[in-house]
Amino acid sequence: MDIVVGAKGPTSDISLFRNQQQRFPPEQSFKGDKGYQGGKNISTPHKKPRKSELTDEQKAGSISTL
């Protein structure tokens, strides 16, 4: 990611990503944390459900594609 020095105001991670995504080929995939949830071609980690455990599949992959 590029950081623009002097840009005013807070900007979310996903907004920065969406603005910069056009620089990459459309088939490019990315891995990110929960701040990137909902972005195109971004995989985010599974979160353990409350009072439950992750499935063996989730543990093996540890990354979920949204």
C-alpha cells in the first residue's frame, strides 16, 4: 500500500485499498486482516465463534475468502 503524506482526515484501510486496487491486475488476490473485509479478491482470517470452536477446515486453511 502507498501512504499519502499530508492527506487530511482519517481513512479506513478498505478505502485506501479500493483506491489503490486499480494498480494491480484484476486476477490478483490479496490477504488482509478484518479491516479489509468485503474487498474484492481479499482473503481474511476466520474468527472463532463465541462459545464455539473453529471447524477443522477453518483451522487448516486459517484464511477465508469473502
